Amino acid sequence: MTAVPVDGLALSPMRRATALVVLGVSVAAGGTAITMLSLTMRSVTEIGGSCADGGPYVSAQACPSGTGTALLLVFAGTFVFVIGTLWAGSVLHAPMPLWLSWPALFLTLGWNFLEDGVDPPMGEGIVVGFVVCGVLFVLMGATPLLIWASVARGNRRTHRALDAARAGATTTVPAPRRQSGAATLDEEAGR
């Protein structure tokens, strides 16, 4: 067996295989945690949106069966996801899927809020509070994706320009746009 070099260091096949398995299990744990949180949210909104169990006070609405256990499993799955992907990603020098968890979580919960706001499980009309939360959650989930897409698009342009320059071809790279009213360095110096 040969070791796979990573940044000048030899990575044994066993360590690489272990990191791949940990990465796969971690991503599955993260997806499971988001799914369980979404389903738990659905079960609570079906009974009115709030519940409580235990403690010295009597609750008007008891939580659906298994809600506490589901939330503990969500936290455990999130812990496995974060620690596992950080370790495996650093061993493999791979992109971190951890950064996609924010959009996945907020877009999923945003969808739940929007759906429950437009078609509430209790049968009433549109629930404005759920709709507002849904819009905010969708914005919080979509914004990082839009920023990433913009950065990736700029990186592709830069790489194409560099590749063309290396090949000896002339290419035009658009100059950055100057905002109206912004002065150039020559204008600021009084020239």
C-alpha cells in the first residue's frame, strides 16, 4: 500500500479511509439533525406553536410525545456533525460541508414557517407572525448562498483572465466601476 501525499505529508490509506467514513457519518448526522428539528417544529406547530412538559408548573399544552428526546438527538447529531466534519475535513484537506449547514437549516425552517403561516395547521387564516419569520429565515439562509455564488463567479473570471494571460492572449478584464461622486487618486491629490 502506498501513502497518498497531502501538502507534502504522507496520509496512510487507513487514516484516509477513516476520515472519509467520519466525514460521511458526520454529514449524515447533520442532515438527520436538521430533519429531526424540522419534524419536531412541525409537530409543535400542529398543537398551537408552544408546549411545555415537566417542572413545578402545569402547562396548558403538553408537548407531543418524544419532543424532548428528539431535541436531545438534534443536539447530539449537531455535535457529531461539527466535530466530525472539522476533523475529517482537516485530515483530508477537503472543502468543509459545515458552511452549507447554515443555509440548509435556515431555508428548511423558513419553509416550515412560510407553509404554517400561509396554511396554518390550526385552520385559521394567514398567520402574519409565521410569514414574517419565514421571510427572515429564508433571507438568512439564502444570503450566504448568494454571496458564495457571487464570489465563485468573480473567481472564475479571475482564473480565466490569468489563464489567458499565461497563454499569451490578450484579454480585457473590466475595470471596477467607479461610484458616481467618487474621486480618483489624481483628483484627490489636486492634479
